[in-house]
Amino acid sequence: MATIRLLTVEEADGIPEARAVLDDIRAVRQSSFINNFWLALANNPPLLARIWGDVKQIMTAPGALDPLTREMIYIAVSTANNCAYCVHSHTAAARAKGMSDAQHGELLAIIGLASQTNALANGMQIPVDAAFQA
Amino acid sequence: MATIRLLTVEEADGIPEARAVLDDIRAVRQSSFINNFWLALANNPPLLARIWGDVKQIMTAPGALDPLTREMIYIAVSTANNCAYCVHSHTAAARAKGMSDAQHGELLAIIGLASQTNALANGMQIPVDAAFQA
Amino acid sequence: MATIRLLTVEEADGIPEARAVLDDIRAVRQSSFINNFWLALANNPPLLARIWGDVKQIMTAPGALDPLTREMIYIAVSTANNCAYCVHSHTAAARAKGMSDAQHGELLAIIGLASQTNALANGMQIPVDAAFQA
Amino acid sequence: MATIRLLTVEEADGIPEARAVLDDIRAVRQSSFINNFWLALANNPPLLARIWGDVKQIMTAPGALDPLTREMIYIAVSTANNCAYCVHSHTAAARAKGMSDAQHGELLAIIGLASQTNALANGMQIPVDAAFQA
Amino acid sequence: MATIRLLTVEEADGIPEARAVLDDIRAVRQSSFINNFWLALANNPPLLARIWGDVKQIMTAPGALDPLTREMIYIAVSTANNCAYCVHSHTAAARAKGMSDAQHGELLAIIGLASQTNALANGMQIPVDAAFQA
Amino acid sequence: MATIRLLTVEEADGIPEARAVLDDIRAVRQSSFINNFWLALANNPPLLARIWGDVKQIMTAPGALDPLTREMIYIAVSTANNCAYCVHSHTAAARAKGMSDAQHGELLAIIGLASQTNALANGMQIPVDAAFQA
């Protein structure tokens, strides 16, 4: 169903440059599970290495935002961009990091509200207030 | 520049149903400033009342997410939907609620990363893993 | 400001293949005004001719939908796709075809509502009911 | 397959605040069928109540636009936002309200045309004519 | 699963105006295979004829861009617009026109990169440099 | 007008980690001009370094796609995502790499066509042919 062949875990692990990345994914996540996104990228080891490097740094390195907040922002973007795969995988990640039903419900409500006001502001073509451009 | 006439504050305050909403906006925000979005909606008082009611409840009522997290999620959606007005106004709101430069930088990095992986997942048409559908 | 040079009306009228299209636009609209979109396309007369031909047929030929309904659908798509130029020009067109303030207000409300439920359905990844696939 | 658990109709009806909303949906639609969107929202009764309240008012209250026109605008937005669930459910709703094959064909043609000119206007970055900003 | 009935090849060939278009598709592509997109459009022969005419001219007529480059641009747009059907069908078309795994990988990398910088530029609301507006 | 302060070139060059990246941009492009995107990112040197590293590798390293084709794909994505800044800057880059008026016209035509068929395929919810999923 993918437009590139999904490698099996065995095939991906058989490519040395891919294996190194997959092992790092397993180590960081403390899990042996490799989801389809990485098995698709394993067709192109340099791309796999670059994307995982970005994900690892941005989503897991110490910083000013806690891990769950990062996942909820990721879900918000993925929903607005309508990436079904990403909505599924990052909702699972957020739940694994402790997102409660109440937090999920509020996240969905904000995503819906923002989408509504985005459409209204665009439909009315509201000029940006000078106060916001200072 | 808007596709509907922006009312002046005086005009909007002269419409009783609009005045009541604008006064509530001033009270909740503890500020006399009314931004253009509301002055445009004031052409249609029932729509103004409904949207402000949603914003007030979802963005300011006590809940499971803190106010700054809610604003960052709003910015994320508005950026993905490319609503310039909304990005400006909610970035200002987030700063007013204490968003630091470091938090803003991380927010931008996550928005950029998610947009990239959204595009890759959609471009490869990755099927959702059974593990995410349980 | 455009990424291709906007021709002046005189320049565009000086290109025979473009002139024929511009004259048809003037005739169909019963107006001498040529808006920027056509002056940009006039750099490429075959593209100008094809796009105008589509617009003329789809938006003005007799059919099952009345002209104002067609313009409101056009505004809805342009808002969702966030094309500022298109929102402006088709809101002007809809007003010229009689769109009232009340109709505009309801149009905006539907666009906002649909954007909200679109986001909720995508965020929750709701499967399509069998009843809708019959 | 949803990212939140779809309740069964029995489960949803077992939640008093949800039951009241579902019964109103049944009454307004004069049908016992409850589609998945509402069964997903039933996990969060206040969100269910708010969204249904908006849909009921905007899509069914007397107003300046007839019910079928409202559904076609909804389909246009849902298509541009690429919400598969929403395209399916609102196409079904439009058919139930009498949309003919000819009307559906014209709706699709306008959605396609607008998407094309949206892309051309954005690709050429056409400045908005002064005439449209008056 | 479609919102309009997919005709069978036999049904579509039974409609004279549709048959003429389908035969031209077969001739241009030198293949007897008719994909679902055309079988859906065959419900509306004038729309079928217009869209195929556009595709034939833009994608296959001699021009300044080679056929594979055209398909890769098509995939890029379809991915950004998240049209699953279009990503699948045009990836197949690009492969049929010789797209190598290396070219596909670079195409995906550019689509991902552009999506990321699009989001960053929109999130920071960067003003266009005067140098780019000359 | 940006949501983060655009640094002046002097300010950006005064930050050692930013200076190193800006000097590499100047060297690779063989130009002293630094456009606003990089001056905005210079507020966050690690993000500046990462994004420039990606752009440099993906857009300029030897590969299977020539530099102009890469820029046209970038424009296509940026147009579909409606990033005005990106459309302007990458159209300028494509012109600097030799894009002719004819190539630009064909690029625009493909972007418009794809946007139209994307909308039609999504509006009709066409199922992917088995032949494309092999």
C-alpha cells in the first residue's frame, strides 16, 4: 500500500547503515518495536539517519518543553496537515508519555477551535493589528 | 483590506449585543484592547458571541492543560493552516503568558519537524501499524 | 510583488492571443475592468485562454446551480486553501451577484464550522460508517 | 482504527449527558441512525454537546441559505481540507437533501476549478487589486 | 467507497462521449488499463473530456520540461495537498517513466525539506525581502 | 512584521555560531546577500545550523536530480503549502539557476492541474487501484 516497498525488520537490519539507526531507535525508546515509518525510510539510509537524528534531538533532548507537550504539538500539526499515519503514531506516543483522556479531549478541542478561527480570519481577510507587529 | 468592513471600537460598542461580548473580552483579558478579529465579527453579533464563548471556555477555563501549552498548540495549528493573522495574534498571546525565546524556538522546531515527517509519511503513503490501531 | 511580471492592460492588449481573451472577459462581465490575475496570466496566452475558458464555462454557463451559489462555493474552497487573492476577488464577485450580509455571515459560519469538524474528524481518525459507503 | 475508542450506541446512550444530545440528533434528523463522528465525541460529553449545538444551529436553523446550499459549502470546505470522513458524511447528507447528479457534478467542477486558480494565484503571488480592497 | 458510483469499464465504454475519451487515454498511454479516476469522471462526460484534455496537453505535449520532471512536480503537489489517490497514481506514472530509487529518494527529501522550511517561514511570519520582489 | 525579531546582518554576524553558518551560506552561494529567513533563524543558532545543513545537502550536493529540477519541486511544494515567502525566494533561486519563462509557465500549469485533480480525487473519494498498490 506504500509507494515504496516497506522493508521487513530483517531486511532493514541487514543494511549496516540502517541497522545502526534502528538500534539507536531501540535504545532511545527502550523497545524492540520498529514502526513502519522507519522501515520505509530504511530504503534510503542517509535520509533515515537524518530524520531520526532530528526526531531524537527535537523530541527527546532536554529542553524548555516537557516531552508530553512536545507530542501534543506534534499531534496538532499532524492533524492540521492531515497526516493519518502521523496522527496515529504520535497519539500513541503521547499516550505512552501519559496523556490522559482529559488532556486528549482538550487538545482536540483546541485543534478544532483554532481550525475554526483560522478559517474565519482567512475568510474575512483580517489585517494584522499594529499592536501584534511591534 | 478585509472582505467585510472592520467596525471601529466605537461602532462595535454601539451595538448592544456586541457591546456585551466586547465588555466580557475586556474583563477576561483585563485589558481595554480589542483586536481586529473581534471588530470584524462584531458585524454579526451572534457569531461574535458564539466564537468568543468557545475561545473563553477552551482557552481560559480551568482544565488539564496550562494556558501557555494551550496557546502553543493554537500556534501550531495556525502555522500548519497558514493563518497569518492567527499566528501573529496567538504568538503575542503566548508571549503575554510567558513563552520564553527558548520555548518559542523549540515550538518552531517541532512544527518544522512535524511538517517534514508529515510530508514524508504522506509521500511514501505509509500504512498505519496494527500496533497503533489497537 | 508578483513572481512573474504583471503586464499593464496596454501590454496585454498588445498581444493578439491575449487580447482576444481579455475582450471576451470584458464582454462576458460587461465591464472594462481587468483584474490582476488575468494580467499575470497574459504572460502565457495559452494558459490564459484555458483558464478563462474553464472559468467562463463553469461559473457562467447555464446549469443546475445559480451563479451566487457557485461563487459562495468558490469562496469556501479559496478560504480553505487560504488563497488571499481568491478570497478577495470572489467575495467581490459574490457581492456583485447580490450576496447579502446575512448570506455572507452564514457562509462564514459554515466555513468555520466545517473547518472545526474536519479537524476533529481527522484528529480522532474516525472510520467512515458503512452506511456512507453504500 | 480511530485514535480514541468509538463507543457503541449502547455505551453512549448509557452516559446521561451524551444521551440527551444523541436523542436531540435523532429528533432533529428524524432518524435513529447515529454516525461514528458522534460516537467518538460521546467520550467527551461537553464537546459533543457544543459541536452538535453548532451543527444544529448553523446547518438547520432558518436562515438566508437553503439547507442544500449549506451542505454543498460544507462539502467544498471538507474536500479542500481533505477530510475523508467529512466528504463522505456530508455528500450523503447533501444527497438526502436532494442533491442531483448534475448539481454534484457542478459542485465538483467548481471545487476543482477553484483549487486550480488558488494554486495559480498563489504560485504567481498576485497582489490584490485595489478595487477589491475598497 | 467513492462518493459517486465508479462505473465499470464496460459501463463507461457504453457511453459514447466517454468512450471517445477513454479510447484516447488508451491510445496516448499505449495501454488498455483505465484507472479508477477516469471511471469516476465518466459519470460526467464533459468533465471527463475537459480534465483529460488538460492532463494530455500539460503532461504529454512537447514542452520545456521533460515528462519525468513533470511527474515529479505532480507528486510534490499531490503530497503537499495530501491526495492519497494522486500520490499513488503519479508515483506509478513516474516509475513507468523511469524514476530511479535515487531520484525518488531525492524527491522525497526535497518535499520533506520544503515542508519544513514552509512551516518555519510561516511560523516566523518572515517578510519577503525587497530583493525578491523586484 | 515577523513574529520573532529579524536580526540585522551585523547582529547576526556578531554571534559566533551564527557567523560560521552565514559565512558558509555566503561561500556556497558565492554572494554576500543574506535573506531574511536566515536572519530570523539566527536568533536560534542550532536551528539555523541544522536547517542550513539540510538545505545545503539536499539542494546543492551532487545527486540524481539537477539543481533547477530541485528548485522547481521546492516551488511546487511551497505553492501547495501557500508559503508566500518560500514561493518568492525559491522562484528567485530557480530564475538564478536558469529557469526560463517557458519552464516557469509549464511549472505553473502543472501545479494548477495537479491541484485541480487532487481536489477532484478527494471530492469523489476515489479508491486506489489495486494496480498502484502492487
